[in-house]
Amino acid sequence: MAVETETPSAYVNHHMTHLTVGQGFWTVHVDTLVVSSALAALVALLLWLAARRASSETTPTGLGAFIEFVYDWVDGEVGNIYHGNRRFLTALALTLFTWIVAMNMTDLLPLDAPGAVAGAFGAKFWRVLPTADINGTAAMAVLVLLLVIGTGIRSKGAGGYLHEWISAPFGAHPALWIPNAILNLIELAAKPISLAMRLFGNMFAGELIFMLIALLSLSVTRVSAGGVALVGVQVLLGSVWAVFHILIVLLQAFIFMVLPVVYIAMAEEHH
Amino acid sequence: MLSINATFIGQFIVLLVLLWFIYKVVVPMLAGPIEERQRRIAQGLAAGEKGEQALTAARGSADAIIREARERATQIIDHAQHRANEMVEEAKGEASSEGARLVEQAHQQIELDTTRARESLRREVAGIAVGAASKLLGKEIDATKHAELLNQLATQI
């Protein structure tokens, strides 16, 4: 999409703009929804293909072995944190990890490629990375929040859960009810906000750095020694950042997989 | 850029659908076979350990059996040697008694032959004596007539 006449700020703004439908709150980021849905379908398909062939009689190979390895690893991580029936938590952790990895990976695509493909279908903007959209990360964080509250109520009962809100951590004295409740509110809200903002911030920053690196050769319009050098530096920096970004892609997905399990396990504990 | 909008609702629904699919379809399909396989591997390891123990025990009992067999073999060899010595002694004894018997037989035969020879010699001497006497007397001695005399003569020789 890098047109010769584009200015750096126009280039970055273009890449930061979602393809939208609707107005106000009812605005929908078509790119985020399409990419994340497609990747969810891809993740579901790959998992299903691997799970379909899973058998205790045969040794898994290829995709099956890889998926089983991932499942076993996620299940082990969950088992280290939560001691109880962890079938649902494993499913949640596997969902978050695989989906976030798939979405984060789109950041490693050549910066202008998704826009060019979408442009061929008539889209004016196409921001490919769903995890650099706060809506994408907040949706996951809010589900985690609901699960944390639900787990607390299920394990302590509605009365016990409310009692904990006003009696912990300072004590059950009536004068401390309000401070307790304020602190609990902060503690509860910090969890989804930090989850959503951490992933969003990491991916947003990573995407932005790719854009800044891409700006290096934006002004190169004809073959010259300086231009070749700039393109070389851009390729070098872009490669280094991409390799480093693989780590961030996996690390952020891992964090977003482990922390919800930790929060839910903590919600079951009695103070 | 930090605007929450309807995209959130869409993302939430996609997440719920994916979570439902993984929880209800994928995890049950994966967990069963994997747990079954892990159980089998644990069983196999336990069986291997048991087999190793059995092997050690079998080695011990095999050693005992071999030792016993060796002892038994030594006993059998000793016994066989003893028996062989006995047989040799027996054979020696038999052979010497047989030899003595043969010598005795030979002695008897010799004695019998000597007696026979003496008898026939005696008879011959009697005949010669009669011949000589008859020649001396000038007439022939009637053998039948003088048989008694001749016999008397023969016994005297």
C-alpha cells in the first residue's frame, strides 16, 4: 500500500485504521472480526483434525503429534496451578493459547500484504492483527472476569461470596466493609484490565515498530547508494524484530493462558 | 484507538463458540486416548520393573540349579569311577581264578596222559618181555594160555 507520495504519518495512520461498518458504539471492526473468526475456525479445524485421529492404539505423527504435545503441555501447566477436575480449565487455557497465538502470528505477515489482499476485494483499510484491537483482548478478559466471579460464587455460595467482599482482606468489622469492598473491586477489576491491556499493548507496540521500520525506505523513490543502504537496514531491522517478535507472540499468549487459570484457581480459595 | 464498540460483542461470541467447541469436542477426543496411553505407558514401566525383578530372581534360582546340577554331576562321576574301579577289580579276580582253573585242568590232563603213557608202556614192555622170553625158550608162548602170567608180569613192571 506504500504509495510513492505517501507521507510517514499517512502511512502509519492508514495501517492503524480499521475497516468499519456502523456508527458510534455500533461500529464494527470488520477486519478484526473476519480475521479472528477465520483464525478461530482454523484453530478449531486443526484441533479437530488432530483429535479425530487420536487413539490410544497408535502413535501420533505429524499434526496429531504436535497438537497432542501442545494439549499435554497446556494440561500439565493447568495441572500445576489447579488441583482438581481441570477439564474445563484445560479447555479454556487451550482455547486462549491457540487462538491468541494464531491471531498474534498475523503480525509476522509482511506489513502491506494483508492490506493488499483486502484491497483486491475492495476494502479501503485492513488492520489484520485482532489482538492489537482492544475489543479483541477485552472480550477474552471479560470472559475471564465472568469465570472468576462465577467460580467464586460456585465455591462459596452467593452469601459467602458477598461476605468475602466486605470482610476481606481487612476484617469483618462493619467500619471496614466499605474499604474492603473498594479494595476487592480494585483487585477484581485489575485482573481483566491488566490482561486486556498487556496483550493489546504488546501487540500494538510490536505492530507499530514494524511500521516504523517500514518507514525507513518510504522516501526511496529511485535507485541510489543511499536508497539501497536504507532498504538493507530496513530488511535487517525488520528481520531482527520479526525474530524477536516470535518470542513476544508466544510469550503473550502463554501469559494470557496461565493468568486466567491462576485467577480462577484463586477464586476458589477461601480467605 | 482505545474505543470499545460492537466489535467486542462479536469477539465475545467468537470466543464462546471456540471455547464451547474445544471444551465439548476437542478436549474429550484428546483426553481419553492420551490418558489411556499414559496409563498404558505407566503399566508398561511397572511391568518392566516387575520383569526385571523376576529376571533377578530367575538368575538366582538358575544359579542354584546350576550349582546343584554341578554337584550332582560330580557325584555321578565319582560314583561311575568307583563302579569302574570295582568292575576292573572284579574282572581281575575272575581272570586270575579262571587262570588257576585252566592251570589245574592242564595239570590234571598232564597227570592223566602220564598215567596212560605209563600203562601203554608197561603193556609194551610186557609184550617185549614175552617176545624175548619166547625166543629164549625157543617156543612160542601161547598168549591166551599165559595171559594171567603176562598180566602178572605187566603189573610188576
